[in-house]
Amino acid sequence: MSKRKTELTEKKIAQMEKEGRGQGTGENYKPWITIQDFPSKGLSTRTNGWKTNRIHQFLSKMESDYFYSLEWDQSIVDVQEQFPLTREDTLHIATSKGIKHPTDPKSQIPIVMTTDFLITISTSTGTTHVARTIKPSKDLENGRTIEKFEIERCYWEDRGIDWGIVTEKELPRSLIENVEWLHSSYFGIRDMPTSTVDSFLLEMKSYINRSNSSIMEVVSEFDQLFNLEPGTGLDLLKHLIARKVLHVNIHQKIHTHLWIEDVFEIDTK
């Protein structure tokens, strides 16, 4: 984990709890750790979640990549990043296992451990949770890392929640790249009335279903036909894909030079 900007103290932990960190669900959830808590290394990102409609904060590229894979999965209804573990419980587990509990390097007080993702999944019988930690595979050879993971594993096992480690080897690369490309278009077109956007979306869907050229040619032609700013047609098309109105094989990289029929499942009705 990155080094904090400031020394962690019991007073600081109490303040974080008072701020509501690690509390709430959906749009109201606040992660225990935020980007502001650590010096920037250029790898931290923020993005507005499709499912939660709140800004998610990620401390690494792998975390944001994994998040994109969760966004596409319709069974997932909530994603809580940097979820805090009850410190009294992790301290008890560490003691019982003979493992040194993680501490702040400056103050040496035990930190509040976190799990990268607590995920809520909708099932036929209600909802369930899984916990996931994101780590490069090379780091799994580090003995101290494994000790910390053992505390985390026991914590979630005690609660009957499935916990696992995700490495770069488990990340579906094409899906992630596609969702990242689509992500900002999910919420529609800014600075355009909703009724106008809806009308253009219907036109675009119809346009795609009767076109036989490349994606780039189609969206460029659409912009010219309706006198739109260049790029608007592509944003509309990406919105339709992100909302799953137009269906694609998300595991195949979407390239704008590809022909419509090679990317979309065309509705011929």
C-alpha cells in the first residue's frame, strides 16, 4: 500500500469514522480510503459509477480495470471500494494466527485494514456479497503480503462471505478496454435537452440497423446529416452500447474501423 500523506493516529481514525467513511450503500457509500489520503503516483482515478451514480475512487490501474469488468455485469447491483474491516476483529485474528497486524509506519498504531471491493450481487433469492482483493501476481510471492491476506481471508470467512484475490491474469482485457471506452457515454449527451437526445438515439438505432459500412463512416455521416458537432454521433452510439440497447460481443475489442455487421447483432425486424 502507498504511504499516507500524514501520520495515522487514533484521533484521525475517529475523525474518519465521524466523516462516515466505510458507511452507507449505493450512492451514499463513502470509501474508507480516498485518493486524497495518499500522494499521487499518476495511477489513481475517479469515475462516476453506472450502478451507483457516485464517484468511485481507485488507487491503482488494476483496481479501476476490475471495476470496469463489474460495471458490465448486470447481476452486480452495488460496488463498495476500499471497504473497512472492523479493527478489533482483525487484531484478534492476527493475534490468534501469530501474525503482526499492519501498522502505520510513522505512528506504529494498528491501521484499519480494507478490502479493495465488497460487491453486492442480485440473485433469484435476494442479494449476496463477495469480497475481492486486487493484486499483481508477482506480489503473491511476498511472505508479508500473504500474511496480511490471511487476516483478510479469515475475516470474511468468519462472516460467511466469499473472498478471493484477483490478479492481472483474471482480468478480461478486451471487455475492460471496451467498457472504459464506453464508460463516459453511459449518462448521455451533456448540454443537450433529454427529449432531443432521445430522438437522436432512436434515429441512431435505426441508422445502425440499416447501415452496411464501418462504424466511423456511419457516425460521421450521422453528424453531417443532422448537423451535429463532430463526435456526437459516436457518443450516441456508445451510449446505446453502454445501455445495452445495441448488442455487441463485449469480449471482442470494438474498433471504429470495423463494419457494423462485424460488431453489432443487427435487429432485422
